[in-house]
Amino acid sequence: STPVETAFPTDTNSVSAKRVVEAGSPTLKREPSGER
């Protein structure tokens, strides 16, 4: 239960989210209802 363990998944999620947003940019534009 160290702060590093808690920060690790958060960092990974942030990086993954950013990559997904960048890679899914055209997909989100095609399906805007999917995000909102």
C-alpha cells in the first residue's frame, strides 16, 4: 500500500488514456455519441 503503487496505475491510466485519445481521435470524430 505504498504511494508508488497507487501512482503507478494512475500514471499508466493517464498515458493509456492520452494514447487512446490520440489514436481514437478519428474514431471519436466518426462516433461522437460514443464519448458523449
